[in-house]
Amino acid sequence: FFREGFLPSPEVTIMLEELDLSENKMDEEASLLLQVWISKIGARGSLSKLNLRKTGASLGLVLPALENLTKLEELDISNSTLDLDTAQILSRVISGSSTFKKL
């Protein structure tokens, strides 16, 4: 999905409501590409559910972009490692959202 230089166009994916990347290994490069894509769809996007369970995603890269997703309701980061900085970013994402319901 995010490998080999392919980054989906925000215009093509703006109506995407759910993205399940669970159990797909994501290195730092893939995490960065996901962060860029999320940043580009931002508040215009319809993404309400994001599943990153067992991906190994670099959450320190991905989570800050989630602050711009105004419709995000659910985030699954099961089996992910959170350091203090990443936990603070996650806290900021959740507390700044009026739609967030489930972690």
C-alpha cells in the first residue's frame, strides 16, 4: 500500500472511512509515508477508523498527523510500544478530538 514510492492521492482516498493495516509490517519509511498521506487528507478526509495493530509502525511519526483527522473515532494500536513522548502525543490527539470514542 505505501511501499515502493506509491503514495495514494489524497483526492482519490478522501472518502475512505476505514483503513485496516493490521499485521502488515511497517518500517520507518512506511510510517513516514502514512504520516504524509494522513497529513494531506487532513480535515477534508472521512477517515473514522484506523487499525495499526501489530504493524510495528513508528507511532511517533504517525500519531501527530492524526490531530488533523476531525472524524477519527477509533484507533487500534494494539501490540505497539509507547514511550513517554509517544504517549503524550497520543494523549494530545485524544483530548483534542471531539469525535474520538475508542482506543
